[in-house]
Amino acid sequence: MVNIYDIALSFLYRSRLRGALALVGHYGSAQEAWRHLDEPGMTEAMARAGQECEWINEHDIRVWTLTDEDYPYRLSQCPDRPLVLYGKGNLHPSDGHIVSIVGTRRPTENGKDLTAALVRDLHERLDSLTIVSGGAYGIDITAHRAAIELGVPTIIVPAHGLDRIYPYQHRREAVASLAQGGLLTEFPSGTEPFAANFVQRNRIVAGLADAVVVVESREKGGSLITARMASDYDRELFAFPGRPADLSSVGCNTLIKRQQAQLITSAEDLIDSMGWTTKDTPRQAVQTRMFDLMEDVTPAQRTILEKLQEAEDGMHINHIVMETALPYSDVASDLMMLEMSSLVRSLPGGFYRLVR
């Protein structure tokens, strides 16, 4: 059931997101925070929230708030995470390997081919995959189309409310995505695709993912903003290189030159860098190797490894502490030692997983 207080608070603090996050963090919930507020505009915000709840129920919209257990866990680690998320479709924004693919709105044919091949090859190698992008012209929609054609879940993150599609030419892809994936936004109904909204939505594209890939980018553009946000969130950032004279690759080449993004030329490069298990990985051999290596670790480290073995997609350090009942400082130290021994890999946002 939708909590009207979260939506009302999002309207009241529309331009003061961090203030709203601080209130919810302090009081434990939007409802409790609302009880302690005495600000102008509260009546109007609550009335608008009531209208939004009616629209949500009428159009079968899924809503996530900060206190929901299934709020996208990668996004939950971002300091400027959305207070409310609105979704439409068959969305599972915490499951499996999530890759955001971004780039220029004016790609070359080579850029389109690289994008389609990346999605195809990731799909062929990984057991679970979700492709995220912003639904814009160029690389964005190419990534979505490739995913849809392969039956791969894809999440479109629009810069407006779910009562419209922009650009309208991508309506077919938006509808097709609903079967596996769908639309996810922080903007309520009635929000138009203003320029500032595109920058704001880029942090969701970056924050939802394990890895962000820039396929082609000019010297300036929204994909570089997404890349910067990915770095701020400690996400793994990758870029395809281009020839020095190619205007469509200036941004990617700069990211690589400044060591802000890892150079990749294929899905295999990304998979290797992320340490992901592939469909053809001999799992029995991996388990045998892990049991052999466990003989050389301390009892506490063994406990941590056993817990991580149960978590296919990794586990947050706070969760490891709770599961093992070990002191936080000891867990942090042991994780570092296990990482140095190539048994554990650190992931963005404080997550860890076994090296498989």
C-alpha cells in the first residue's frame, strides 16, 4: 500500500532532496517526519499527494520508498537517492547483474553495433542480466532495443512522469519493455521532460547499476555526467575507445586517458574486470578450489567466506556483520585480507562477493 506521507514529503521538498532524506533518516519514516513539520505548503503538498495516490492506484503503478525492504539496494547506497520511485512493468531493480549503457544521441553505425554486440554477448555469458539506460535517442535506445529483441530485462529511466513517453517515437520500446523490465522514475505524473530533469535522472541510471558503460560520447554530453556520477557512487566505469579523430569518441578517450574509466573492447573485458561467474564456468571446479583455499584462512575469515558463498550476487558489509555477529572492524580487516588473497572482490557501495 502506498504511503501518502512519502509522496507528500517529496512534493514539499521537491528542490530540497537531501533535506527530505535527512528528515526521514532522523525520524525513521516520512510519516513521523511529517508529524514534526510546520512549514508553508504542507496542505497543498498533502492534497497533491492524495491526487497522485489515486492516479497510482488507477494505473497500476509500483511505488518504492526509502523504508521499503525491496527499495533497489544499489541505489539505496547513494547519498542523493530518490525519496520515492515510481515504476511500471515487471521490475526487479535489485536482481542479478545490472549494467547501465549510455552514450551520445548521435552515434555512428559502429557505436550502434558495439552496443548491440555488448548486450548480446553479456546475455550469452551471464545467467542473469538487466540493461539500464535513459530511453533517449542514440546509444540509449539502441541498448534497450537489443535487450528487448533478446528477451533481456531492460529498465528505461525517463526524465518525466509515467503518464507520458518522451520521445514519443520510442513508445513501442517503452511498451515492449513492460514484459521484462519496464519504466522507473522519481518524477510524479504531470512532470514534463524539462532539461534539468535529464541530469537528475542520470544519477538513477548510474546508481542502479553494478557497472556503467559509455559506448560513444562527444566532448560534452549527458553520458559524461552519468559517468561522473558513477564514479562518485564507486560504480565500475567502462568506456569503449575510439580513434583520436572521431568526434563521437572524444569523451570516451578522455575518460580512459584520465584513468576515470577502464578501457574495454568486448563484453568479455567487462565480465573479467567485474569478476562475474559466466554460464560456462565449471562450478564444481570453483567450489573445489574454494574449499582448498579455505584451509589457509582464520576461523573468522572462514565464517565470512561461508556467508558470501550463500550470496550469489554479493553481500553488503553491514549484512556480513549482522550474519556473522563479528565486530565491524574485524570484518572490515578480514575482508581486506581476503581481497588481497584473491578470495573476495569488493563491489561498489560496500558490497563484497567471492571471486569465482
